[in-house]
Amino acid sequence: MNTSTEKKNFWHERFPLDAVAYFFKKKTVPMHRHTIWYYLGGMTLFFFIVQVGTGILLLLYYRPTAEAAFESVQFIMTKVQFGWLIRSIHSWSANLMVAAAMIHMFSVFFMKAYRKPREVTWISGVLLFCLALGFGFSGYLLPWNTLAYFATKVGTEIVSVIPFIGHDMLVFLRGGEEVTGATLTRFFGIHVAVLPMLTTALLFIHLLLVQVQGMSVPPSQNETAAKRKPMPFFPYFLLRDLLGWLVALGVLAALAAIFPWELGEKADPFAPAPPGIRPEWYFLFMFQTLKYIPAEILFMEGEVLGILGFGILGLIWLLIPFIDRRPEERRSSRWFNAFGWAAVAFIIIMSLVAYVIPQTF
């Protein structure tokens, strides 16, 4: 037996990957008019990988204290070679990741991909989207600039209106009663340790379920998918997925180079909030909605009622697979499709209104 054969047997005995290779060789992707939406999941994963890579590079110079956070980011942008580009890519990829995850989630909803036996896949995907929002919220404060400081102050104050546990959650998030250096350190720990750990575990479960259960076919496309020959996952679908990653990388690099992420001014807790400050775009629709709710509705505070309303709607969205038990029936599908389109329209309209109307905190 020659040396190359011995090496092959050595690795084969310790890592029997034949079953995995056979699985991917036989795995196929259904072909129909909505197949293009399958690529959004992989694109979201790509942006997450970019987040991890650029985040590790930024950690080499970032210092999570109120006295040094702003200056360390400023040092990255002005002194570290290509530091401004790495930070800009990190910031843009965070926004693109949330956008891709949101579009992917709604595409899964409209294609009824949450149907049995994919209920757990849907739940894990929705939870991953919530973690992506958590990444955005926790990372927003880390540069310790004026915009981040006041946006975080308002965001954590909204949490405080939750009945019974609101104040405790406020103190837990801030590390005290006010937004201070303790808040920055706490958000840093959540951003670089807690959220990545939860996301990695949940992402592993989500990807495993997707691979085992395969791609779901929308009810309206069952006949089309049955007539057309499915696409082999390897290498054809995988190569197309990688092509999408390449396009995403080009868009990300162009945005980071042409529109570099600005740092702004260092946060001053004693200064008044400057005019025009608003939260990140993916929180705008909630923020604008809470502004329109009256101060009191019957016996409850309007803001409390608004938070509870968003919480109930979020719980309904999470449990859609168990509520829509007969998605193959047209009447049932129309009602749930209307709910989905209403959510999309509400998010877009309220976000646009928030950009048009001047913001005041």
C-alpha cells in the first residue's frame, strides 16, 4: 500500500464522510417560477460571515469603554490601514444582512414554506431574524457617538413600559438607571459573545433542518415543479448560490467604498439630543407607530398598549405554522396572504413617513 492510499484510509476511518457526500450528491432543488427566492437564505448567511470576519478585525483595536470607545474607532478609521473600509463593510453588511433576512422571511411566508413538517424551521428562522435585530441594536451603541447614544437611550426607554418587568429589563440592559459606560460594556459583551453564541447554535439547527427537509414548493407551483426536472444541489445550485454571494460582495464593496460609514461626534450625556435623530431603518416603523398612539386609551397608557400590540403580533408571526393549519385551501391562504401583505405595506409606509416627517425625541 502506497503512502497516498494510507493517508486516504487514515482520514476516511476517522471522518467517514461518504454518507454526507452521498446526501449532497442526491439532493435536488425544485424548479418553478419562485425558485429565485431560495437564494436569499444563502445571501443572508454570506452577510453574517462578513459580519463575523470584519468584526474580528475591528476587535483588534476597539476598546469598549466610554472614555476610549470613540477614540478607538476614530483610530481605526484614520490610522489603521484600510480600517475605514473594514468598518464601513461591517456597518453596511449589518444593514444588508437585516434586509436580506427580512425579505427571506417574508418570501418563506408567502410561499407557505412553514407548512408541516417545517414548523421548527420557520420558528428557528424567525428567532434568527430577531437575533439579527439584536446585533443591530447592540452594535449601534459601540462607536459611542451622539446618534448611537440617544438612539439607545430612547430604545431602552421603550422597553421600560412593558408591564411588570419593564423597569427590571431597563436596568438589566443599561447596567443601571441611565445610559453610561456600563451600558456600553454590557452591549459590547452581548454583541460579541452572547448573540454570536446563540446565533451559531440556532443557525446550525436551522441549516440542518433545511438540508434534511429540503426546499418547500409553494402550493400554487406543485404542478409546475412536478413537471420540471429538479436542479441538482451540487454543483449547479451551489454554484448559482456562490454567484449570488459574489454579486452581494460587489454591492457591499461598492457601498462601503463610495458611501463610507461616518463616525459623527462623540457622545455627551449632558448635551441635549440634536434634532433629526432617528433609530435604524428596521426599527423606524415601530418608533413612528408609537408616536401616533394617544397618550391614554381607555384605562391603559397608549405606549404600553402599542408595545403589547407589537408583542402579540410578533407572537402570532412566530406561531403562524400552528395557526395556519390548512394552507392548501384557497380561502385560508387568502386570509393569511392578506395578513402578510398588510404587514409589508405597514412597515414600508410607516418607515417612509418616519423619513419624511422630522423626528423629535
